[in-house]
Amino acid sequence: MAYMSPDAPIAVLDSGLAGLTLVRALRAGLPHEQIIYLGDTARAHYGGKSAELVTTFVREAVSYLMVHQPKHIVIGCNTASALALPAIRASFPGMSISGVVEPAARAAIDAAGAKAVPLIGILATEATIWSKAYEKAIHRRRHHARLLLRPAPLLVPLVEEGRELTDAVLKLALQQYLHPIASRGADVLILGCTHLSLLKPLITRFVGRNTILIDSAERCAEDVARRLQATGLLRSARDSHDLDDLSTGGDELRCFVTDEPPRYRTLARRFLGDDPGAPTRVTLDELQAACRDARPPLRASA
Ligand code: DGL
């Protein structure tokens, strides 16, 4: 891998804007990092799409982000991590790339503690559940864990519509999705979709305080911090001041989107907990061109 500096940015990609919940967690834990975010808002959401299509989209997004020479790329979407991460790592062998599924699965096992046969619930998109990525990640570590898998496709549009936690439709949908988990008293519940971070208080109310919630975005941010620490690429307060002194520093967050929907600002602010600033629009042609350029040229057959 080429030499990397701690000053290089962390790149986060997502199917839309909910990956900004991960950026929020990264900013809280790693306040000196530069972050670039790419939301594929033109093609959101990925939760009902095939693994093949999602992998193509993620490969294009990663190719585009590579142009910014990040020190690490995070697939900040459970669906994209579940469906595409192994193929994407194989496509970019020199690049450090992580996802949200493994850190959340690891945290769920830790939270289950010494219990011989823990009951772990997973609430996620249909594509994430069908991929079995969480099942595999958990059973690799705890063969005997029992899983309650709940695809919850309605929650993404309800969150995006801006429904409040007091909203009757949102409550009804959550109650139905969570019923088997709440009635069987799961030990742990993985929020396996970044949209769900915004629903935590309501989810806690439905499942009860004895069920430990694992927020995939928060656990992923901790995992990124560990990876950067291990490779000596964490950016310190001193690094960021040095850069400011040279006047080469800029905003610590830059957002790129493939479409700027009318509700961009409102939604992004909800997920990020802060004003995201004006995004830079990237066309799908630009993503696809970056992907073509990233590929080694095909050899003409002899
Ligand atoms: N936030 C995405 C996830 O973490 C769900 C949205 C989508 O379907 O792309 O799975």
C-alpha cells in the first residue's frame, strides 16, 4: 500500500444520508479527523435490491472516493456492508476498507456475556437479513447463539419522512416488528440499519431495559478508531493544528451526493445532529467513469 498520512481523510459511503449517523459517531470519537461522505441519494435505498446491483453501486462509489486518497474507507450502510463488503475488498486489495456488520456482531456477542445460549435479535432491511451476513458473523463467534431476524422495510421510509417518535404509524410498525423480540425477552438487539439510530428511545420502550441495544453506527465508529490506532494513522489535535497553521486545512466534513433531494438539508441535519453544509453534487456518470479508470486496462487477447 502507498504511504498514508494521518492527515488523509476517512471516507464514508452510504446508500443515502443515514450513514451520517456514523459520521456523527466518528466525529464524537475522533474529533480531529477529516471526513468525506458520499451518499448515493440518486439510487437510494439499497435495502430491497439484489447483491449484484448493490455491489456495482458500491464499487462505483469506492472508486470515486479513492480519488480523494482516503486512509480508510467505511461502508457506513448495513445493507451495502452485508451484500458487498467481501467483493469490494477483493476489488481494492491495497485499500483499508471496513463495514458496519462485523463490529456490530462482535459487540452483540460481547454484550451477551457469559450466557451459554444468548438470544440475539436483529432488526434490519430485507436485503441485510436475507444476506445472512449477521447470522454468519455471529455464529462464527458463538455457534450456539439463537437469533431472531426481523426484516423491517417500513422503518426506512418512515424515518425519512420525518415521523416523530410520538407518531402513531411509526409506533405501530415498530411494535409489530419488535413483538417477537420483546415477547421472548431477547438479551441483545442489534439495530442493523443506520436509520434505526434515530428510533432508539422508542425501541428501548418496546423491548424493555433488559435487552441491550447495539447501535451499528456507534460500534462501527469504535472499530474505525481501533483500526487507525493500530496502523498509526489516527490524527491528533497537533496534526490538525499543524495543518491549520499551513492554511491547508478546511472543513472537517465534506458531503458528496449523487442527487440533492429537496429534503436534503432537513434529513442530513437529523442524521448528523448538525448542519451538514451545502453538498457537492456528483453525477452517476462521474462515479462510473471513476470506476472505469480504477480498473486495470484489459489486455488484448493474443
Ligand atoms: N441505512 C441503510 C442500512 O444501514 C438502510 C437504507 C437502505 O436500504 O439502503 O441498511
